[in-house]
Amino acid sequence: MIIVMRHAATKDDIQQVTSEVTKAGLMVNVSEGAEVTIIGVVGDKTKLNSDKIGSLSCVDKIVAVTESYKLANKKFHPEPSVVQMHNCSIGGKDLIVMAGPCAIESKEQLFESADAVKNGGAMILRGGAYKPRTSPYSFQGLEEEGLKYMQEARAKTGLSIVCEVTSIQAVNTAASYVDMLQIGARNMQNFELLKAAGKTTVPVLLKRGLCATIEEWLNAAEYIMSEGNQNVILCERGIRTFETSTRNTLDISAIPVIKSKSHLPIIVDPSHASGKKAYIASLSKAAIAAGADGLMIEVHPNPKMALSDGPQSLNPQEFKELMDELRLIAAACNRNLS
């Protein structure tokens, strides 16, 4: 449920209401907008005396929230959330591009990638230190050694860094190295992993599961947020359908749907959606036009030699050319792209 305060409500009024809620053992989420303040209530509402709160002169109305996700719900937080990184923010007017190799293969490969994506205009370096692969015989990543390389690349370039985590142990290790944790599609409903990420103070990039509905995706975000970490960014990376022309099917409609249902920022990964670099430019442009807050693009110094996802990786020159094209689309959509 949400408690809508009257326009003239004071801070003391807000404190009075939140105290009543917390005394009943429920959580509160206060969202102060320019016109109105909304108090979101999370927990067993039967413990709360709604009639008493509704009768307060400072309360305008009480509205039931039927969706199972609360903290991620736009009704709880009408204004779009902005997640702050050390060199940029995600969810505002700026479009943020995260780019880099699917897997960290060596220090030299990562540093070359970092220089390339920075020169192209990316603000965040992505790189996989833990690689969940379909085959157990495929390259699984350098783990903590790769995280150390990422930390060095951040010091060298000034880029923020994001890395996927695949276990609670990986969360605990990576949280001390990176600026953002990524929960991959295969782990979207790994609830213990989500809760572990929620216990950190590091922003979390949550990818949509292969066959997940939008409601399931938002409930996965709720697991993270309910543990205290409100800095969640959603990532649409394509869902599994009957179509085989692309690796997955990019759900462009997910962008406006998320914008209507949630306050969380949403970015798009056209690399994993397509599985083929020939389609990345078109999907990136469509994502920006549909209202995405950023992109995640795979870039490798030599895609033909990549140990993971070479066919969907751009080389440095291709990435730079794409970024030049995307700036035109961003400007037409009244967004900024560095």
C-alpha cells in the first residue's frame, strides 16, 4: 500500500505517519516529490491500523498496491531513480554505455579494450572474471586475478567497472573491487545470490532471465532491494523464443513497459540479444529511440581470437563508428551521449 500525504504535510507529519508504520513492524519507503510525498508500506498490512492513519488530517488517501513487487514499483517511487557511479550516473538525461570484452583473458587484452572503449565514449568498462558457460569445458574466467586487472584498468582510464558474479563467494570478493555487480540472465532467479548482492552497497545490474516475464524480473529486483540495496539497474538482453535467426529475441517493448511500471533505470544489451555483430547497430539505435538509459556492448581487440562470444563482439574501430552514429540518435531523443 502507499500513503499519499497532503500537499501541506510537514516533515513532522511525515515522521508521525512513518512512526506509526514502523511501530507495526512494517518497512517504509518515503518518496518526496515536488508536489506530493508518498510513503510506501512494505510488509503484512493487517498489522497496521489503516483507518487510524487514514483519518489523520495530513493524509490525503491510502492506495492499495496489487503488484507483488513494491520497492521497485513506480507507485512507491514516482520519480525515476538515478544510480550514481564514481564517474557518471545512470537513469538521468545522459545515456551511459558499458563496453568491453565478454571475458577477461589477460591484462594486455583488458587494457587494450579499456583504452578502446574509453576512446569511443563509453563510461563503464565491462569484463567477465566469472563466466557461467553452457559447456563445462569452455573458458570459465580468471576470477579474482581478472578483478585485479579491472581495478588496474579503472586506475589507468578513470572508467567505472562492472563484472558479473555467479556465486555468493564471488559477490563477497567482487564487491571490494568493482563499481557495479552484474547478475546474469541464468542467475536472475538465484534468490540467495540476489539477496547476497542486496546486502552490499555496490550498485547491481540485473539482467532479464532467458524466459522471464517482466513481473518476474521486477520481483527479482525486489529481492535485491528488500535487503537494503536500492541501486538496481535493469538490463534487457533478449528472451528465448522460437526464432533462431538471432541468439535471443530483443524485447524492445520491455523498455516502455518498465518505464511505466518501475522507477528503476533500464539499459539494453544488443550483443547478447543478437549474438551477431551485424545487428548490434540497429538494435542499439532502436533501444535509444525506445527510451533506454544506456547500452552494454561487447568490444574485443581481436574478436576472431576471443575466448568467449567473439561473433557478437565489435572491434575498437567498429565500436567508435557505432558510437558516432548513436550520438545522432541520442540528440534526436533529447539525450546526451559522451
